[in-house]
Amino acid sequence: MEEKPIRKIIHVDMDAFYASVEQRDRPELRGKPVAVGGSAERGVVAAASYEARKYGVRSAMPSSIAARRCPELIFVKPDFDKYKAVSQQIRDIFLDYTSRVEPLSLDEAFLDVTTNHKGMTSATLIAQEIRQRIFETTQLRASAGISINKFLAKVASDINKPNGQKTIPPKEVDAFLMQLPIEKFFGVGVKTAEKFHQMNVYRGADLMEVDLMILKSRFGKSGQHYYNIVRGIQHSEVVPNRVRKSVGVEETFSTDLLSEESMLAALYKLGERCEHRLKRAHSKGKTITLKLKNSSFEVQTRSHTLPEVTNDIDVIMETVVALLQQSVPADPIRLLGITVSNFDVEEREVQLTLEF
């Protein structure tokens, strides 16, 4: 059997981050169900406070459904500049312990503390210290998971939420994986879980009994991943300064866009935001993608690849306009998005090194 690589990995996940920041800064919201993003009529919930989660309100849920589940729900407009500033405070704390920090988003990150700046031997104590420092600095709570690889650390961080942590030491890995529900395995969504259930696979112990060839025949390349992960084998390292693969912006509108003129006006505002993000990230891309969602929630994407990379708004918008005018939607449009991808990776990696 392939040997498990033993590393000390911490996954830190802020508790209801956006909503907690708003409750911290606005005392009138404390103890109340809060949704960041959207409105009672439309949009999508970006984050929900724990008071809102008791009603079944979750991130990525349509706001209209959230409002029905919790009539007292308070919708708050997101302030991403503020969230980014708080996220940077938290990241600075991480970097006091290790340079091997891989942010997944503003509110979560992996840390490899196998060796660390403090010379501490206990990853559990490091996680406790980091969570305490985060609270002292930001007055926000964080949860953490600690184990031998990224997958297990991420699963563990969710076990004692909110404001808790869980360590899965090497000697407990096998027993933990055997009882883990298949839905908790990384890469297993609703449809994949249904396929596993059809094979009578409900927990890790069931997955352990499935032959590798059967997994590959049913799940393709992911079969090897499932075979390894249930055995505690994951070679994925914590990667600082991960190369960004795309930059995009999108917006759900309070009222549907009915004309080409209104769509173009909205797209130009999105284009300016996209250009700003590209330049801040020192990125240029070749492929421009236009996303459209109509009032029936049908999504359409149109893409065009340019001969050279760019982050110039004039070039981006010329392409976006052409993509829209290929066939101007007849149905009302509720969401528009612009994404730039297909970056020059070699150039991007050099710039990341210089920026770091």
C-alpha cells in the first residue's frame, strides 16, 4: 500500500465571515438573522449569520427563498473592500507562523506548519494560538481543522464549528475515514453521492471495499482520487501564491434588463471593475467570456479568444460587445458577467514572485 505522507496541515475557516464582520461593526445586527448580499426580492445570499442558518438560510441560496424561510431576515449590502482589509489582517497573522499559506478565499486558508517560524512542534497548539490572535485582532471567531493532509484538515475544520477546532492525528486517520459519510469526501457532490449510493457506498468503510478498476470505470480520473483519499493518501501540497486562472465579475440586477442599451450600459460598468481586478492582480488573458442569465434562470456563455493577452478595457469591451451582439437576448436579463481567462502563466508566475 502507498505510504501516507505525514505533514502538519491546518485549515482555518472564519465563522460566517461576511455576516460576522457586519454584526461586529453594526451592534443593531447582533443576535439577529442577517444575510449579506441580495434582497428580499432577488439576488443571491453571499453569507448568512448563524442566527439565519437556524432557519435553513445558506450562502449561494436565492434571496427570495431565504426570505421565505426567515421572514425576519435582514439583508445587508456587502462591503468587499472592508472584508478584504480584515482578511489581510488575518493573513498577516498566518504569516507569523509559516510562509506556506494557501488562501482559498477571503475567509479560509491552508497552512503547512510541519516546520514553522515559531519552532512549535504541536500543530494543535499553533491553531489554538492563531484563533486566539485572530479574535484579539479582529473580534471575529475562527474554526480550524488539523491533520496530515489538506483534505482531512478541511473536513476537520467543519466538525466543531463555530469557534472550535478538531485534530485528526495520524493514528486516528484510518478510523475517522472509515466512518466518514461519502458526502463529506472532497469532490463528491449530490449527483456523485447518488451514484455511490447506487453502489451501496455510504461511508468510507464501504468505499474502501470498492476495487480501483470499478472506481475508474464509474468515475473516470476521479476514481483514483477516491481510491487514494479513503486511504488517507493525498500528495497535494500547500501552495503559496497560487496562480490565478481567471478574473471575472458579475452582477444580479434589481430589475431585469430589457433592452440592448441597458445591457451595454451595465456591461461597461462591469468591464471597468474587471479591468481594475486584472491590473491589481497583474494579470492579462486571451479568452473573454460573456455570461447571461435570463429571468427564467437559464444561463448562457459566449467566449472569444484573442491573438494576444490583454487587460485593456477597450479591447475587453470591444470583444464583449461583439459577443452580446451575436444575438441580443429577447428575454429579460437578470444577471451579466465578464470573465477573462487563458492567462500567460509564465509571465504571471514571475510577477507573483516579484510582488511577493
